[in-house]
Amino acid sequence: MKLAAIAVVFCLALVPADAAAQVVVTTEILSGYLLPESNFLVTARPVVQTDIYVPGVLGLFADIWDSHQLYDPTKLFGAPGDEVDLTGGWIGAIGPWLLRAQAAWWDIAGSGNNFGDAKATLSRSFGDWAPLVGVEDQYIIPRRKHMVYVHGGSDVVFRLFTLPFQERFTLSVESTGRITFADALVTALNLGGIIARPILRLSADDQNRGPYATFGLRFVL
């Protein structure tokens, strides 16, 4: 937790004075909480998840993410689906490539386990496609379990029936040998001046876990 907290504080210290106009707040109301790239369904019950992304100078950023389950909403941070993540990192161009590197702490309620997570993703745009490759290192506390993932996939944008779509599909290989396929599909609808983004997430692996799916609406404030 110390590494992620230090990264967040350091990035926030470098936030420019006009950053309020650059902050991105995203809220999703979902049928469940799914970690697609590891094919883990935290809960199949409804959750609301909010992300606050704060850009700093020199490509640094801080991010605070919260998940709260809706099946027992008065129980704060005490049931599966409740979680707070702190992330600090850097994003920038290296030639034609885009690199995002970050360190995070996932504080997970009801599981008895918290995660330290470090991840680096390299991507490059080719028209509507943006292939990506990444490596992720996770450490579970207090189980003292260490896992490494290698991710490969692509982002793609397209139109269908006049609607704009964004899709990300990923193939992930865990250090245990498990292989996971994940897909996320998002579009946008104008609901009386409010832009709602329906989102569908799917995942499955080669060890017959799943397939899992969650769906819901995303709002960008």
C-alpha cells in the first residue's frame, strides 16, 4: 500500500492549478463486479463503481476508484463488491508507442486479502485498431501469493447501425499457466441530453471457470 499511496500523493502534488477542468469522473452501474483479465467474478450482484482520474504534469496521473455493492447498500465496506483502489503512474509517448505504467493498492472488503499491483502497457494506433501488450505483477497480502500476467490484445473502434462502438479484447497468460480471454464492448446513447454508455464485459479461461458476463451503464461526468 505504501508504494501506491506514495505514487498517488506524488502525482497529486504535481497537479497543475487548472486541473479541475481536466479531472475525469466516471460512474458505472453494473449487474456484477468482474475482473475480466483474471476471469474472477467478485460478485454477481449489482454494484456501483466510481473512478476519479486526475492528470498531473509531465504525464503523471493519480486515480482513485471505488466499488460499492448495492444488495446491502447500508453496509459500508463490509461485503463482497466493496473495494477502494489507489493508483499512481505515468502515461506518455515513446516514439509512435504509448506507454502507461502504474502502481496500485487494492483494498478489498470481505475477502481478507488485499493486492499490490504494478502494471505496464504498451500500445500503438493503426487507424481504428490499437494493438497492446502488457505485463502485470500482483502480490496478495496476507496470503503472500505472487502472480504475474502477460497481456496481449487490441482496442478497436467501429460503427454499427449508426452507433459508435469501442471494444477491447485481451488474451492473458498467468504465471500458473492459466489462459484467460476477456472482452469489453461499449457504445453510447443520448438519453435526453444525458450520454449513457452501455457496457458489456465477458471472460472465460482454459480451466473451465466461467464464462462470466456483466452488463450495465457508464456515465462520464
